Amino acid sequence: MSILLKDVRHKNSRADILIEGNRFKRIALPGKISAAEIPQGTEIVDCSHFAVLPAFYNAHTHAAMTLFRGAADDLPLMKWLSGWIWPMEKRLDAEAVYAGSRLAILEMIKSGTVFFSDMYWFREATIRAAEEMGIRATVGVTFAEGLVDDSELNFEFLRAHYRDYSPRVNLAVMPHSVYTVGEKLFRRCADIAEELDLKLHLHLSETADEAIRSRTPTGGKSPVEYLDSRGILTPRTIAAHAVHLSDLDISILRERGVSVVHCPASNMKLASGSFRAQAVLGAGIRVALGTDGAASNNNLDMREEMKLAALLAKVTSGNPETLPASKVFEMATKNGAEAYGIDAGEIAEGKLADAILVDLENERLVPGSNLISDWVYSADSRAVDSVLCDGNFVMRGGRVENEEEIISSARKAFSRLRSASL
């Protein structure tokens, strides 16, 4: 399959972009791709009203928590988890997770996201949803002692299935956090991630309470110091939140090559604290963006996450030059792709063909003096007309296949969960 995006705005000029298979084959000035270079049967798409941008890579979320959107708001993290989220999650089953994951993927596609990293339960239901809807995902095999007791089954599943899925979908080892996973299990998680060459993704130093409480069982060490002393932190480690970091913690993360995922909306809503963007980025640590789950955000819109990240960094530092639009845009696109080993995140020859087409006639992109600035600070998801993932359209003209059925199924799943709790 091949697609020619004709006369599309690319960066600061117009271009024709040829996609062959799942990669960008050729980018040239309009009319400069010869007929001989264009395969027979190529679909030609008139993009004269569009700009092409890299799609988003949501580096940390809990997709099926769309079913809990708005169910428990305005609470601190541990009260939110122990009083509401964990009890509700006990009623989940694979059918509900499948319905919630499809709803999440629908929302992500419609706001320009083509990849998500998911830490949740009933992983096979989430994998099924991602495979069917045509986007990328790194789906976690989640470990959390006290919440579930399936660690041995998890290890068996990883060894049996880590190569089973399409190139778009991968497994990862996901120990939940230092307060739900003990030292022995953490070490086993790190070992199997190394053995199978998988990413290791976890929540890290999300709240001040976590940072303080963890010092007793870890011999006075911060969560970062503790994990480092146990050999857990490596270049395959991806740490979500990382709000409460000391200068020493930042130095350790840099030295170990750890990637960090900033989740500004969730951090602010749960009053977890302000991520030290200036210090972390200044140390040269790769920082990606994530939405966290829809129960604590309450949406999965990565464009909104960019704006919040930039504004929070500016007000926290007192410097309007902190985290400019171009940098936060990289965090939401290229950095997220790189963190998960995806050869994408930019519109360039040879890269995987993930992209969005934004409507330049949308009022929030007018007059259009700086497209990236407009995309970060001004636009909303209405500007996304079409979404490409792996060389295929997963949305065209603002429409995703089976939208109505996906929404209806999610409503039914929520009603069933709510009825079970009465």
C-alpha cells in the first residue's frame, strides 16, 4: 500500500510526501516526486488545506480507566486509590477492560495519539483493542503485591508471549511502585526485563508521601536511591511522574540512562507536586509526556498535556523561557517514541509513517505565524482531521471506524460495573 500526501504544509514549506508500506519513502517539494517513483495504485490525498505533524506518543496511561472518568474526583492520591479506585478495580473483568480500552483508543486517535504505554489489568483485552484499532501500544504485565497475587503467572505469561504480537504491540514488565512491590519481586522484574529485552516501566516518586514513607523500609534511601542500590535502574527503565526528585536522584537517573514520563495534568489534579522540568531536562534526561489515566486527568488529550507541561514549568521556574513550545512538542512526540524504541516521532524519510493532518482552516490555527506554537498553546483536538499509524489511516475526516458502537459498549460496561457495586 502507498499513499501520496500532496501539497501538504511540512514545517515551513509545502511538500509532497510519499508513504510506501509503513514508512515515509520520499519528501520533496510539490511536483518533484516523479511518476516513476510513485507505485501504481497509490492513493493521492489532496492536503492543500492541511499541515502534517508527528503524531503523539502517550508514554504513561491506564487506558481502561476511562470507565472511571469522573467517578472519584478532588481527592489526594492515596485516598483516591485506597478508597475508590482499588475497590472499583476489583469488579473489573476482561470484557470491561476491552470496552474501556477501546473507548480510550478512540479518544486518543481523535486527539492525534498513535501509541500508548498501558499499565493495567487484563492485558490481553487491552492488546486485543490496540490490535483491532490499528495503533501502537506497549502493554504492561503489571505486578502489585497486595492488590493481586499472580506474580508467578505473570512471569510465565511474559516468557510464553513476549514475541506473540504484531510489530505495533509489545509487552513490558511493569512493577507498579516501591510501595506495592517488594525488593525480591522488583529484582525478579528487572531480571526478566533484561533476559527478554523488554522495557521496565513503573511509578516513581509521584508524591511527597511516597518519598517520605519509602525511606523507612529502604533504610533511609529515596525511592530512586533504593532502586539504584538494587540495580533496578538501567537504560530500559521508564519512570512515570518522578515529581519528588532530589539533585542526587536526578544525577542517578541521568547516569543510569533512565527515561522519565511527565504527567502534568494528573500531578496537578491529585496535588502530587510540581515536576522539576528545568532541572531534569537540564541534566540531559530524556523526558516524555503521558496523560496518566482518565480517572485522574480526566482526558487522554496529549495536546492539552503539552500546554499544561509548558505553563507549569514556566510558573514553577518563574521564567517564561523555560520549556518552550518546540521542546515540549518533542517531549510529546519524538521523546516518547524514542523511550519505547519506536523508530518514529518525526516526519522524515525512512521513519515509520505515523502522522496527523491538521486543518489549517481551523480558527485556532489562524493566522498561522508559528504552527508548532499554535499547536502547543492555541489549538484543540478539533483541528485533527486525519491520523496515520504505521502507514494506514486510522481516522479520516474526523471519523474513526465503529465510533458509535465503541461508545455504546463503554456505556454498557460502566452500567454493569455500577450495578455490581449496588
